[in-house]
Amino acid sequence: MLPRVFRDPATPRSWLQSLSAALLWAGEGAVASHRSAAALWALDGCPEGPVELTSPKGLRPLDGITVHRNGLAVGDTMRVSELAVTSPTRTLLDLAGCLDEERLEVALDSALRKGLTSLSYLDRKFKSWRAQGRPGCSLMASLLAVRSDVEGHLDSALETRFLRLVRRERLPMPEAGVEVGRYRMDFAYPNLGLGIELEGYAFHSGKTAWASDLRRRNELVGLGWNILHFTWDDVVHAPETVTNELRKYLCPNFLQ
């Protein structure tokens, strides 16, 4: 497969096999990093595909393998699927230098949601990272600043996209994961009694789920809440529809 790395021809080829081979080729001290590490940690928006390593040695890159030469601090490496890989926090810092803002934000919220890191720990590591002048510092700084202004945790890539849309349109920021009675709303403006529910790729189906959704909505309305429902297609493909609906409640003079 690679210099000094061989495979049993009876085994099927896979991305994980290619990554394992690259680590064997790179030798001691090499770890899966950047987009490869993000895929190993199963961060949203980071599929398997790229083979990316960080090594303390100066290695000549081979076709299909990206090699970064950066120092790794204590706690920066772990193991996933028996492979050496950068920690989730170090992975996010590395990603800041190779992903655009939207994909980085999705990955960041995915790591927070999975409990792989915390804002406080990431912020502490980032301060040291920024002092070294690493790539992507300004991007990570802006995302951390926004996250510190959001109450609650985000549960999906759709929620991240919705929050990005609200911020881009300079609308008031909602609270995330608001508990009302026995229900939890994706986002809410408690002072306005406005709740927002987001539907992902898969819609609820079946009579039982449909009836449960109606009961939930009726109870929330009975408690004095207005509820807005938006789908993935609304947020991603018709954002103006979402923002116009929000403005009717947040900016009542918008249409006048």
C-alpha cells in the first residue's frame, strides 16, 4: 500500500485501512488529525475520506496523504478504534485552519453535544493556541464568542444552522433547549412567549407520533405560548421564509 506497509489482499479496502496504513508509514509519534480525526470522532459534517496526519518528523507527503508538522502537547492525543488520534479539543483547533466557518461551527456544536469537550476547556486551550499564531485563530475566536452568548446546548446540525441564520439576520438571539412544563423546546424567547421547533431530515410519521405532536402543541399553546415550526428545507433552502416569520413576532412593526 505504502513504502514498507503491506496489506492482506483478502481484506476489503476501506478508509480506516488507508488511515491505519498511513500511520504505520509515518512511524512513531504520528497521529490522525484534522479532518481524519474529526471523522474518527464522528463530528457532524466531517465524513470519512481525507487521510490527514500530524507528525513530529518532517515527512515527504505521498499522494492522498496530507501531513502536518506541529508539536503535540500533553493531552493532545488519544486513541479511537485502536488508532492514535488528536483529542477532540485539539481536533477542533486544527479544523479552524482548514474548514470554513459554517462547517467548523457544525463540528464545534457536535463535539459539545456529544460531551467530547466543553466551552471552558476549549477556550483555555484556544488561548494558548492563539498565542502561537496558529491558523484559524480569528475564526475560532468569533465562534467561541457567539457560543458564550447562547444559553443551553444545541442538539443538531439543523439547530446550528438556525442559530447561524438568526445571527446573520441580526435578530435577537433565542435561548436553546428551554424547558416548559414537561416539554423541551428547541429554541424560545421566554419574554415573548415564543417557542421554535425544528424538524430535521426525517419527519414524524404514524398516527401515534402525529397525535403526540398535536397534544404537545395544544399543551404549549394552552400555557400561553406561540409555537413556530420550521423544517430543514425551510432553514436551508428558504431562509427568508423563516426570518420573515420571526420578524412578525420579534419586530412587530416590520411589515408596516
